[in-house]
Amino acid sequence: MAWIFAGCGLMGSAVALFAYAGDTWYDRALSSMEADFRAKLRRMRVSSRHLRKWLVAWSILVLSTFLAFWLILDMPIFGLLSAGLLVGGPWYIVGRMAESRRERIEDQLADSMVALSSAIRAGLSLGQSLKILADQCPHPICQEFRQIVGEFTMGKPLEQCLVETRDRLNSENFALFSAAMLASRESGGRLNETVERIAHSVLEMQRVERKVRSETAQARTSAVYMALAPVFILLLYYFVVDPVNTEKLFTTLPGQLILSAAIIFNVVAYLWARQILSPDI
């Protein structure tokens, strides 16, 4: 038991020394991560009130995991690998969640623009038309229209509401939509016709994107299977084919290096495949 307490003491001392010696570097890195996470959470409309505390706890977990693998389990290579996965995992997950919400909003935006054009053509004002969109559009785009209508009702200029929403969503289609509305309010013209033309353009782009996605769906599924196949092969070798030699991948330094390199290449290959197969029209 003595070595466990000694290891825990060394881990605590190392964390304290790291926090003291690298205070400036750590604060800059934390501020950079906080800004990135805050922007993504803002797009997902998730509160970032205690984000700084969560990032501090996250960094302590990453360092503690590395030290636990190194000092207690005597696996420094796996410690570095685990720390890297802990750093990149949440970043990737939050980014994918924000991107998924943006894609759903863009899929719903064309129909919303058509509804807005119809409401304006029926004689409703722009504020009344946006209120209809806020009440009748599906989730999640209704949240954005509700915020626009709420801020506009409270006295904020509509131009400012549209610009802030455009910057928050980081959506090309919404940027076209807001640009059309801003141009119409500045120079006049028939807003319903402009919005309707943009809606038809967005619908055509969505049709092309859906066609590309359907044609690459099988390849994306194959990428998932290829990423999971090495895990099943490793388990098969560990429990059935050659347990003795497979165990050396975990207990010897060369084996740990080989296994860590294989995991890194597997993750990079999967992310690369997703990037190649993601349509960008």
C-alpha cells in the first residue's frame, strides 16, 4: 500500500508544481480553449457560465491520468496517448455537436425563407412575418427566430439582431438570408422576391448535398467498420489466437509504442476519411 500512497503524493506534487511553474503558459492555453469552447456552446445555445471551472477540472484530469499511467502503472506511452485522447475527445465531440446543429438549421432555413416570403406577400410586416416563423418553424431554427423577435421587440435594431445571429451561427445560408434582408431594408425593393430567389438557390444546393451524401453513405459506413475492425482483431488475438505475445503489446515498451502508433494512425485515418467524404458544396 505504501507505493500507492507514494504515487498519489507524487501526482499531487507534480500537479501543484505544474500549476505554479507554468502559470502564464497555462492561463494562455486555458483562455484560448475557453474562447473556442464558448463559441461552440454559444452556437448550441448552451450556457457557458462555469466553463472555466470545467476546463480547469478537465486539465487536472488529463494530467492526473498521464501521471497515473506513468508512476503507478509504469506505462508512460499509454499515459501520453490517454492524455492526448482526453484533450482531443471533448473538443471533437463538442465541435461535432455544434456542426450537427448548424446543419439542421441550414436544412430548415430554405423552407423558413419560403414561409417568410409568403407571409410578406400576404401583407404582413417583417416583424409579424418573423413572429410567425418563431412560432411555427421546427426546432432548432425556431430558437434563433425567437431570439431575433424577442430582441427586436425589446428595442434592438433588426439589423443588429440579424448580424449577431449570423456571427453566432456561422452559417453561409443564413449569411445570404441576412444579407438579403439588410440590403432590402437599406435600399428598398421587394423583399419577398429576393428571399424567394435565395430560398430556391438554397434548396438546389441542399438537393446536390443530399445526393452527394446518399452516394457516399456506404463509404462512410465502411470507414466506421474499418476503424472498429482493429479493436476486434486485437481482442481476438488477446483471448483466442496468441494471448502470450499479444500481452507484450501492453507490458513492454516496444509493444506499447507499436500499439500507440496503431491507435493514432487508426484515429487519423478515420478522421481523414470523414473529411474526404464530407460534402462541401
